[in-house]
Amino acid sequence: MTADDRSEPDIASLFAPIAVEDTFVGVLIEAQDALGQLDDPVDAELWASDLIGALAASAAGSSSLMQTLTGSLVPAAEAASTPGALALLHAFAAVGSPDLRTAAAQAAARVHSRDVADPSWAGTVGAPQVRDCWHFADVGGRQESLTMTFAYGMRQHALSVLIDHGRGGKIRDTWVAKGPGLRAAAEQEAGGDPMVLFELIDAADAHRKLERAVRAGECPEQPDQVDDVVAHRALLRARLDLLANAAAS
């Protein structure tokens, strides 16, 4: 876990395992307090991804949760029509299932038409440019770290996934780093260890590797790994779609 991870909002502790619908008032209050203070689109995505992960503990499954968010929380946010609720809708339009993204984007447009102010990041969230991708692994092939970088203008961030090939290629950990020079730092780190293999890959290869890992499942062991995997799960799937689009272009 990096310093960037520790600075991400920890909202899982706000929601005990209760009915998802019973958290909506708290969600809208938290959105008003947190999302209005952000100026980086990826921070809004991280917040929404963390929220979805936190609420997953109260749902019967991922599909059930997305249906509840689409059918209940999105209408509740639209009815509230506050700047925080609008920010929440924009964040859900960037991170979530396809149905949730569509419903949230449509609701956000309707709320904005009522003269509710958009957050500063509303116009770009969910659509960063795909930049360098790479992976490195131990020479024995037991574990592999896959990193994909993305950029909102000059702001770059990297999403990394630790894949455990000893556990069937499942995801052991995920984390996000922000700032310039991410590729150079990774090359320098790998270059100093003869037991590590480093390779730049294109978006298509990154997509294939990430898709394979997502399908294999998750295998976090340490408490911080569990938190990381849950908090970044929705963002990971959103970035998988971006990689697919980049690979196809």
C-alpha cells in the first residue's frame, strides 16, 4: 500500500452490514461533504469505488447491489438535487455497472438542467487517456504485478494489480499511485533486482491480462489487501472497459 492509498477516503467504516437502502441518507451527506472538496477526477472515482465496495457487504451480491443503486439510490440522489447529489451521480456514471452508469448519467443531466452546479471534474471523470502499461514478475513466475497508467490532462495515475499465479492467477492486491514519473520509477525498481522481469506491454495485452485476472477471482490474505481489493474493485472494472476501447482503436 502506498502513501496515496492511505490518503484515499476510508468510508467502509461508515456503513455497517445493514440494508443498503438504510444507508442512503448517510451516503448523500458523505457525498456532499467529500465530493465537493475534490478537484481530481480520479479521486471522485476512487470515492465511488470505495463506496460501492463498502455497500457490497450489505447486499446479496454484486448484481443485487448494482440493481439497488440503479433503482433506488440514483432516484434518491436525483430527488435531492443538491450539488453533492449531482457529484455522486457523476461519480456513479464513471464507476459502476453499465446500467448504473447509464442511469446515473441521465439523472445527472436532468439535475444539472435545474441549475444545480456541476463539480469541477464533471466534464472529464470516467474518461482518462490510456498511457503506458507494463508488468513485472519474479523469474519463477509465481507472482506478477500489472500496472496500467491513465491521465486526466497532465495528471497521471497508475492502477496496479498483484496477480498470484500460485493461486490460479487470482488478484491478491490492488492499489493506485498518482504523480509523474511512474514508469521511470518502476523501471528503476525492477532494474535493480536480477530476480525481476520487467516488460512494457500495449493496451491490448494489458486488457487480456487484467480480464483474465478478474475472471479468475480474488485471493487477498492480509487485512490491508482485503480492503484494497474491495475498495478498488469497481474502478478496476471501469478501467478494464477503457483498456478494451483503447485496444480496439
